[in-house]
Amino acid sequence: MKDFYNIEKIDAHVHINSMDTALLEQALTDNFKILTINTDYPDFSSIEEQNRVSIRHLQAYPNHFAYASTFRMQGWDDPDWQEKIIRHLDETFRNGAVAVKVWKDIGMEVRNKRNEFVMIDDSGFDDIFSHLVKKDIPLVCHTGEPKDCWLPLEDIALKFIREYFKTHPQYHARLNPEIPTYEEQVAARDQMLAKNEQLQFIGAHFASLEWSIDEIGRFLDCFPRAVVDVAERMMYLQYHTSRDYRKVRNFIIKYQDRILYGTDLVQDPEIDSEKFKEEVHLRWLNEWKFLVTDETMHSSEFDGAFKGLSLPLEVVKKIYCFNALRAYPDAWR
């Protein structure tokens, strides 16, 4: 635990939606760099405002802050849609964006003029993804949802996921049977990657394969340029650890070069800055404790104790820093 402050770390998945510098101040205290990921999410401010916030923080904290831009699906059926999106993304790259995020509205929400769901492997994205390959820009992808999204609320194992779908029923596939199945979401993502073999790909939230350690490994074996982040899925790792400690630890060590640390922390404009700093520090400290010690811990997310993974130092450094530096080579300069 004493190494927490000494080792350089990167939280490669947060959402800073405010000019307030609370999260960045705490990052400096706790020896973190930050990647904020802009997302066209109705709960967040507009993409334009997220970009303004990101540019401001990048100017103020160029060595500790980086950001991923995104785009709207509005106008999908227009013949010049891809061209417009590419122009928009190029502008964000000129302003310092180091990656692009696509979100679960693709596959779960957006429909074309024939009222069909637009999936991530649609040819309508081909020029955009080819452009990212040409410019060596990574794609951060949140495709689909946890597999539990297709279960009744009472059968969802973890409290946080259960509460999320209770308050966001529009994304709860069990209540919206017209949404493509979990298997269709994952298959579309894999087909997109098969078409874009040179794309640097970051599968957000364990690439929506959080339910199975074996499936995450299969995915990483199939797509050698892909990595995954653990953002808001550390609780699943702890859940699996409570059931098969050795399997989880061996998995992390085997794929030590393919896993990025991230939290999915959200900083909204109305936060209490000091309270938020305390919450951020505690979150970072507790997840560090899980990865570096062998102490027995408990989670409010599920019943049952789990033991820390006590990972080797070289593995910890990769997960917390080196893998993110490699995945986002233009960040934190």
C-alpha cells in the first residue's frame, strides 16, 4: 500500500463534465494522469460543452490530462454523414483529442430510415474507422451492455448494475425486447474488428464480457490489437475472485499487457468538490488495495468476501500505467 503514492498511475476512463478541477487536483495528489472520454449520453452535457471542458483542462494540465472525442449519430442516413463526422473528428484531433469514443446507442437505440437498429459493423462506419487507422487514432468502444442487462432486475447479481437499470429502464433490454440480443451486440463488435484488423481498439468495461473471464480471454486471443479497460467493472472482477481466486489472478497475469485501469468516475458541474475528492481518493485507494495486497475484503455489491490479488509489481505498473501509454501514444505529453 505504501507504493500507492510513489508509482505513476493512469485512470484511463473518466468523464469530466465540469470546468471544476477537483478530479485533476486529486489526481495530482495521488500521482494519477487522467483520460476523460466524451460521450453522446443524455445524462451528460452536450458534446460541444464536453469538448470545451476538455480543451480547457488540456491547456491547464497538458502533462496529466488527455481526452477522447466522440460524434453524434444524428443524420446517419444522409449521404454525406461519414464525411461530416470525419471533418468533425479531425477538428477535435487538432484541438488535442487522442482517441474517439463510440457508445451503446449504436446497437441499442439508433435506427436507420427503415427503422432497423444500426449496429457497429454497419458499412456506414467503414470510412470513419479507416480514417482512424490512417491517422493512428484508437477507438474506445462501449458496445452493448453487461449481459445482465437482458435479465430481470431481481436476477442481476450486482447492486450497482441493478440500480442503474432501475433508474435507466430505456437501456434495460429485458424491458425492451426489440433491442438486439446480447449475442448480436457482441457478434457485431467482433465482425467490425474482423473488418478493421489494423484498428487500435479499447474495449471499454471489459468489452462487455464482464460476466466471463474465459470470454474476455477468448476475445483478446482473437483480436491481438485489442485491449480492455476495467472501468466500472472492477466489481465483477471482485465477484469472480470470490468464486475462483486462482483463475482470476492467473487471467490478469496472462493478459497483463492487455488490461488498462479505469474507473468511469463522473464529475458533473453540480458536485461538491471537496466531497468528490474524498470519494475519488477512496475509490482509487480501495481498488489499488484489491490489486496489490492479499487482504480479505468485502463489497457492498454482492454477498461474500474476496481476497486481494497481490499482483507482482511489474504487472501492477502495466495495468496502471504502461498499457495506457501504449494504447494512447499521443496522450500526456
